Amino acid sequence: MSIEAFVESFVKIETALGLRRSAVLGITLWITVKSYFWAADFAYAALKGGITNETALATGAIILAVTGPISYLQKVVFDSYIMSKSVEVK
């Protein structure tokens, strides 16, 4: 089997199974989960000394600054995944 034939057969299999879009979805899901675990650890560490309005607001702002963009990335990737699946079905 030549390299060209192997690549062609791999591309056909990959297209049929959607390995790339599944991998991208899985990786972004892992990043999202990891960021939320970090946010929980950060909130615990930041607020264990005592909660004041200032520390709570600063902690919330930092967590939002980190998890907000990651959550939006997950939304975009998931929407793209769903759209690619619906186009494939038609």
C-alpha cells in the first residue's frame, strides 16, 4: 500500500467518523472542566482567610476573567460540532 493510498483511506475514515471534531470537542471540554476546578480551588484559597465585600468581588472578577472566555469557547465549539453533525446527516 502506497502512502497516497493510505492517506486517502485514512481521510475517508476520518471524515466518516468525524475524529477531528470529536477530538476538538473533547479537548475543549477537558479545558473547561480543568478551568472550573481551578476556579473552585482559587475561590477556596482566596476566601479561606475571611470574606469581605472587596475580596469576594475581586475573587469573582478573577474567576470570571478566566472561566468566561473558556466557557464561550466551549459554546462555540459545541455549536460547531452540532452544526457539522446536522449538515452531515442531510
